[in-house]
Amino acid sequence: MPTDPETKKTQGYCFIEFNTPQENLLKLLTDDKARDQFVIRAGTFTEVYWNDARRAMPELVYQKQYWTDSYIQWSPLGTHLATVHRQGAQVWGGDDKFVRLMRFAHPQLKLIDFSPGEKYLITYSSHEPSNPRDTHRVVLNIFDVRTGKVMWEFKGSADDFTTGGNMGVSGVSWPIFRWGGGRDDKYFARLGKNVISVYDTETFALIDKKSLKVENVVDFSWSPTDPIISLFVPELGGGNQPARVSLVPIPGKEEIRQKNLFSVSDCKMYWQNNGEYLALQVDRYTKTKKSIYTGFELFRIKE
């Protein structure tokens, strides 16, 4: 604080405001025994334990009754523990106290998912129509985990989300969105009929305001490290048009590699953790087409 040289008194005053210290969300990573945590539910109780492999005995960290109305889920990096309730979701974290960090309002919530970098929480609910001939109505939100703000919202028919993936609540594939490689959570995409819709998290809008059109596409997968999509198109025309796997970079959306596959019944794609290799598990018909055998093909991506 400046002072007057003659009076030796201060020439003003100031207010100092200290921020409330944030909970240490990574406390579990500093465990001196390098243990992991796991969570279980039994009846109305939810319990978090240290997994102590050396002692072959779990150590209770935290216990709470009626902590969730439905289920609980860790975030991908273990920073948060989410609880699902009738009126929405809550995320918890901190030292060993598991304080509530944020609430996310979503009535009749059924499913949640985190983005890989834990920046966003996706929430989903479905509602039976008054007319049994109509399809279920769904509500889908993407929240900013830190602020609790709704970044993207969809309300509409479940028919818009019933293509590809593992079938979940009311026939909707879950998770609906698949996130781009890495932890920056920059891109996310979903599979539609003959399209892959890719969004960026700066605008939460379609890249170039349009989806990537791929006739008969049935599956896609992100590289775990780079904004590259691998996609699979099955055989068409009774085998006259071979199946194919293609690589498409984002945001460019121009195909850079393609591999044709013949006599294919099904194909699954698996990326290596560093994104340097792509493995294909290919189910093929025998020449008589009376049986199927499985083979694997491995491709270098970064050469």
C-alpha cells in the first residue's frame, strides 16, 4: 500500500478477496499406496472403497444412504462420481468427503454419459406418447460440467436416434454421441440413416452446417488420439459391391483411405490406444456361404 512520505499515512485502502479453495478432485491419484477406488450399491446404501490388492481387503472411504434414486457412474478419468435422480443428476468429488460439485436439472432422467475429457455431461430421458401409435419422445441435454449450463438441447422423436449401437432405453442407442479422440472434447458425432452427424463444441452446431453423407453406413469409430473417423459400409447388391472401411479426418470430411472387404458378414473396428493402428475383426462367409469364419486385419495409420 503506498504511503504519504510526510504524514507516513496510507494514501488509500483496498479490499482483498480470496477465492474459496476448490476441492482437490485428484486426491485419489496421490494415494501413497497407489490404490484405485471402486463403488458399490447394496440396498439403499452406496459405498466407496479403496481397492487394496496387497491386503486383499477393501477399505471404506465414504458411505451414504439414499445417495441416488437410480444408479451411479464414475467419470472417465475418475474425477467425479455422478448420481442419477428423478429430477436430474449430481456430480460429487473432493478429498474423501465427496462434496456435491454441481446439479443438473433433467426431470425423469434415465441415462447419463460423460465426454472423455469430463468437460460435458450428457443426460437423456424418454416419455411414452399419449397415442400408442406414436413413438417415444426424448429429451437430450449436454451440460457444461463445471458451470452446470445447458450447452445443447434436443426434444423430439426417438426415431431420430435409433440407428446403430447397443439398444438401450426405449430402443435408443446409448451412448448416442461418440466423442472425438483425446481429452479436449472438441468434436462429437452420432450415427444416422446414411449420415454421420459431426458437431464441434465451440458452437454445438453441425460442422459446415451439414452431416457427412455415407450411403448405407452402419458403424463408425473415432481414433483415440486424433480427429479421424473410421467407418464401415457393408456389402451391397448380393456381394457385387464389396464392403469397405474408410478413414475420414475431421473437420475436412474428405476420405483419405479406403479398404475393400469381400464376402463380409460383419466387421468391428478397434483402435490402438495411441491411434497408430486400426484392427478389423472381420466375419466372412465361406465359399458355400453355409458358415462364417473370423479373421483379423491390422493397419498402420501414421505411415
